[in-house]
Amino acid sequence: MGSRLKGKSAIVTGSATGIGKATAVLFAKEGAGVVVSDVDEPGGQQVVAAIQAEGGDAIFVGADVSQAADVERLAEATARTYGRLNVLVNNAAVYRGDGNILSVPDEIWDRIMAVNLKGTYLCCKFAIARMIQSGGGSIVNLSSVNALMGLSLTAYTASKGGVQALTRFLAVEFAPKGIRVNSICPGTIMTENSIAIYRERPGLEERVTKMYPMEKLGAPRDVAECALFLASDESSFVTGASFVVDGGLMAGRRFELDYT
Ligand SMILES: NC(=O)c1ccc[n+]([C@@H]2O[C@H](COP(=O)([O-])OP(=O)(O)OC[C@H]3O[C@@H](n4cnc5c(N)ncnc54)[C@H](O)[C@@H]3O)[C@@H](O)[C@H]2O)c1
């Protein structure tokens, strides 16, 4: 067990699986009291049981981040259990049904915006009120390389662009209150769900991997480690920033050119 988050409480939304789960597990290993939150209650309870089995401190609070009443309940339950809120990781997101603008149904656009962008807004809103009472805090928003380059997925891209803008603005707005707000833009991360998607589409993983200068895809832990740095006091002078965790994707493309 480490101590980089000792004495802090942290909410991780969408932490029943994937990057959120890896983040919740890592935060607990570093001494945080972790609120595992998700719409998937059995999955979330399993994460809590795994954390507790390793001697960590965690509770589960079910919440749909697109619903204000759920998010308010989440903030209240956190304050009731831990007495304060120090860290919020806005990780919950959806992308299923998204694609080309000519084919994405309007309901899918609305749902993706409701979870990814409004959900981030709602969680920030209730968390910031608590963090002001606690004398400060750190918010980590999960964005994506899709917010930085034209890649794929219409609504998802727009929602993550909104997350980037909100991150910058809230960082500036609440810097005097000791609240830091940063984002992480992961490249392709092999979560349980992405492994299942690639299994359904033979050849896709190889094609995607070829885009990455490192010639490999990321693991949930790669993103969780960046979230840990941003959540901890080690990043105390870092706010309004955006960190790519993308195997070099945003840096550019290798191009062999020989002038000799
Ligand atoms: N995996 C990647 O390749 C990748 C790349 C870039 C960015 N990201 C971002 O990282 C974050 C995590 O991605 P992931 O791949 O681990 O996701 P995932 O789909 O594996 O898991 C998302 C979790 O969020 C939960 N969730 C969905 N809707 C919710 C809601 N309304 N309220 C609360 N919880 C809800 C799901 O039940 C699930 O447990 C997301 O913000 C995603 O956009 C992921």
C-alpha cells in the first residue's frame, strides 16, 4: 500500500469496469477512501469487494451521472461517509451507436451529450460546492484524443471537446479556491469492453495499433497512473492542463525520408 492519496476521499464515476475500475483500485492502493459509482451496481459492488479484500477503503454509490438528483445523492453519500470530498474523476461515458453524422440517430447524440458532457457538468457542480467547503480539491476529467484530432465518432468527439473547454474554464474560475481541474486524453485503451469489441471485428486491432508510434495500445493502468498524479498533491501547481496518454499518437506520424 502506498500513501500518495492518504487522507483523501475520491469519487470515480463509471468505475465498475475499464479505466474507472483501474483508477478506483489504484487510488485505494494509495490510501484514498474511494467512492465507486456507476449505473452497473453488481459490477461496482465487485470492484468495492476487490478493493476491500486488498485492505483498501471503498463504498459503492449507484448514480446515473446524467441525472441531477442521482449526482446530488452521490455527493451527499460521499460527504456522509468521508466527511469531505477531495478528488472527483469524471470517467463515466458512452459511445455506443455513434458514428458518421449522416447516420447517427438524434437520440444517440442526445444520450452521449447527456452522459459525457452534462454528466461531467453535473458532477463538477455538486463536487465543487463540497470542495469549496473542504478548502480545495482536484477534478480529473476523462476526455479523449478524439477531442484533439478528427478521428471518428461524431457525438462522442463533440462531447469530449466540450469536456476540454469546461476543464479549462473551471480551472480558471476556481483556481483561487484551491480547486484544480485537469483532463486526460487517452488514445486507444484495451479495457474489458474494447477487447470484446475488437474480438467481434477481426483485423481491427492490428489496423488501429498501426496508427500508434509505439506500435501498441494502452492499458487501463496507464491512464489510472496519470489520474493518480493529477489527483495527488504532486501536481499541486498543475491546473487547466490536458495530458495525452496515447503512445505518441498526437505527436505525429513516423515518415521515413532519407536526404543522403
Ligand atoms: N477505452 C478507450 O480506448 C478510451 C479512449 C479515450 C477516452 N476514453 C474515456 O475514458 C473513460 C473510460 O473509458 P472506458 O473505455 O473505461 O469505458 P467503459 O465503457 O469500459 O466503462 C464505462 C463505465 O461507465 C459506466 N456508465 C455508463 N453510463 C453511465 C452513466 N450514465 N452514469 C454512470 N456510469 C455510467 C458504465 O456502466 C461503465 O462501467 C471514458 O470517459 C472514455 O470516453 C476511453
